[in-house]
Amino acid sequence: MFKKNVGNLDRILRIVVGAALLVAFALNPSGSYSWLYLIGIIPLATGLMSSCPLYSILGLNTCPMKK
């Protein structure tokens, strides 16, 4: 589907940050700007898929090279 361009450390950080933002939204859904926590869906999804469309556009790759 998508080319893998997110390395292991990058992937773990994305999953942790995305999950933390979604948990923060779940704990405070009635705050005035709490909907901004839903932005956590993006790093969570890119971390789970190991592919980042923005990295593809910019030509970045944090995956280790296969030998």
C-alpha cells in the first residue's frame, strides 16, 4: 500500500503522542478547545501504518536501510 518510511523510534513516539492526545480528549471532552486533541489521530495512524505521507512529499525516511 504505502512505502514504509517511519523508523522504530519515530513510530513509537508517534503512537505514544497520538494515544496521549486521544486519552486527554477522552478525559476532558467538554473543554473549550478539547477538539484539538483529536489531532492525535494523525500521529497514531501514521505510527501504526509505519508510513507518513508528509515524509514522502519531503523525501524523508527514518527507516534503517536494508542490506
